Amino acid sequence: MKIKEIILALAIVVVLNLFFNYGVFTFYKEPKLENFCSAELTQKVYTEKVSCEAAGGRWYESSQVNYNGQIVPVKPDPQVVGATSWCDSTDKCRKDYDTVRNVYNRNVFIVLIVLGLVSLGLGFLVISASAVANGFLGGGLLSLIVGTIRYWSDMNEYLRFIVLGIALAMLIWLGYKKIKSN
């Protein structure tokens, strides 16, 4: 391939993925933490368990927190001298936000995977312009990577295995059907 074709293919990869991602963010707005947790919750200091829990927070009795099975050291509020207990005032609203954000990330994952697969398919259909075909192939691959990375931490282990298996099977099939015949 000539240098112009390589540059054109790389430009298509970059712009195609910018187009995909900007389209998703334009038409499907990402949830924002401030829509779930009011400014009052993050600015007010709760020094008592009752008021903390009444505000939807979680009260901790020590300066260490068991977070997802790991002990995480946490500094108590410096405004309260000698305090070892503290309030995570955003506990409930942050969990609500995380739930909505996980669904959002799953939906973005699905959209980017579909767009990536369509781009890969177009890359194999375009025969006359190899730079365009390679741009679609690279753009499709990058879309698959971005979509998967975005949702990977929230994805169930079995779903990870299934997604990777399907992707591998499709890539092998495409390679066998389309590249072998050339």
C-alpha cells in the first residue's frame, strides 16, 4: 500500500470511531452523578449516625471500610477533631447512579459492537478501494475494542466469555470466507 492509502485508512479509522462515539453521546445522554446526588449531600458534614442514615448515607464506625471484600483505609472528616466514625452521605444515591450508569454502559456497548460489526462487514464488501476497505476494517475493530472496554468491568464473567467467543468465531469465519477466497 502506498503512504496515501495508509493515511487515508488511518483517517477513516479515527473519524469513523469519533463519528460513532459522538453520535452515541449526542443522541443518548450519559447519566450524571449530580442528577442523583444533590449538592447538599456532598457539602454537608454529618456527624451523627441518625442524621447520616436519614439522608440516605452510610455510617462507618472506624477509619477502615470493607469495600467489595477489600479493607480500604478512609480518613475521617478533618473538620471533626478526633473522629474515627464518618458518614458516606452519597452511599444510596451513588448506588442508584451506578445502577443507571451500568445500564447506560451496556447499551453503549451494544451500539458500538453492532456498529463495529457493520463496519467490519463493509470492509469486506468494499473491493475496489483497499484504503477504504482497510479503514472500515480498522474502524470496526477499534469500535469493538472501545465498546468492550467501556462495559468490560460491569460485564458478567459468562457474558465476557460469550462475547469473546462470538467475536472470535465471526472473525475466523470472515477470514476463512472472505480472505481465503481472494
